[in-house]
Amino acid sequence: MNMASIFAEPKQLPHIPRVVQELMESFRDDDNDVDVDEISGKVALDQSLTAKVLRLANSAHYGVSRTIANPHDAVMLLGFNTLRTMVLASGVTGAFKLDGFDQNKFWRNAFGVAALSKWIAGYVPGADKETAFTCGMMHSVGSLLLIMFYPKEAMHLDESEAMGSSHRHELENGQFGYNYADVGAELAKRWKFPEIIQTAIHEQNNPQEDADYSTEAGIIYLAKYLKRAHDSNMSEDEIVAGFPLAVADKIGLDVGRAYKDLANIGDLNSGLDGLLD
């Protein structure tokens, strides 16, 4: 079950549209370097992608005053970052087809972690909210590959995790010798995602240890904690009592300001759930 066997046959791997890869590269650019007309034009060439993006853009979540008819309209009315997020989410969610697996539940969880990652980034000096959102959205994508290649083993791990015996990545390390974060980081590399996102995915579980880790990895770690707290209906006092302060301090989170705003997190609606209808 060597991880290299998963990536030995590139044709077996899920693929994303070329324009999605090009949009990922824009994370490296300053806003002034991005040719919005060129990008929106390339998105428009992919009819399936465009249909998904326009369905999202015209949803009630974004509350635009008039109908968005094409990707260029989406940029003008919602901004480039929002269009990019829509295209990325559309391309990535459409890349996987797994029979007998609840992908909607999987992606709703990923979108929730993404929304929390973006929220947390607002309290971390120098952190980019859109990058944090994408890191959160992609944090568990490696799990999908493990399910694709090792469905029986993944099912057994689900049962072990449900019994609360250990964290998922620890169970996978015991079973495979690697985990979803390792696989996800390698997939992000194959998809030509920026190194900052590859690193965040790979290091997302490191904050449990004394090892160095990236700011974005720390943000994912905290977002996953808050997502579990949200799913468990924990009170604000309980969230604060169990909050991973060491991680927060290491990435420079303004803890006091974040604590005051905990009640404003809301329902974690990223606006992307329309992709799952």
C-alpha cells in the first residue's frame, strides 16, 4: 500500500479543468497582474463549469441585483476572488465520482472548514482570507483518493474512527504508513496548486507536535477544531475552554478579538452548497 502506487498511473487520478489550474496560479500573482478578461473568457469556454458558476452566482446567498449571465458579469458584480472560488470549487467537486460514498456530506464538511478558515484568517496578521478558504476546502481531499484506491480499508477505518479510538490521520498512519494529508498534498502538487496550499494540506496535523508548521496549516487545524465544536453544539464557554491556544499563539491569532466574535460565526454557509444540489 505504498503511497507511490496511488500516483503510479496518472490516468487513474481525478483531473481538473485547465482553467482551474490557471486560476490556482493566480494565488501567486498580485491583483494587478491578473488579466480578469482573459480568465473569465477561459472559464466561459467550459460550458459545464460555466453552468455551475452561474447557478451559484445567481443564488440567494450572493444577493445580486440583476441576473449574472456570464463569467465576466460574475467578476464585475462579485469580484475576481469570488469567481475564482466558485470555479475552483466547481472544478474540484466535479473531479471525483465515488459510488456508494456520500460526497455531498464530504464537501459540506469541507466547505464548512473552508468558511471557518477564512474567518480565522481575518484575525491572523498577514494571512490571506481567500488562500485560507482554499486550503480549508482542500484539506481532506486526500481522503477521497484513499477511498478510491482502498475502499475496504477506508470503510474499516470509518468504523474505528466512529468508536473514537484515535484521530483519522493516526489510524491511516497505522494502516497505510501515510495519511490523507500526505496524499492530499501530493495531489495538490500534481494539480499544480501553489506551494503554500500544498504545505498547508501536508502540515495540517503537525500542530499536535512541536514541529514547525505553516500559518495556513495552523489555520486549518483551528478551523477543524471549531467545525467539530459547531457540529457538537458546544457552548462558547466550552469552545474557549478547549481552544488550542498554543497553535493560536504560534500563528499570531488575535485570540481576544476572535473570542469576542465567536457568536458571529453564523451557519458556516460558504455559498457553495448549491454545487451539491
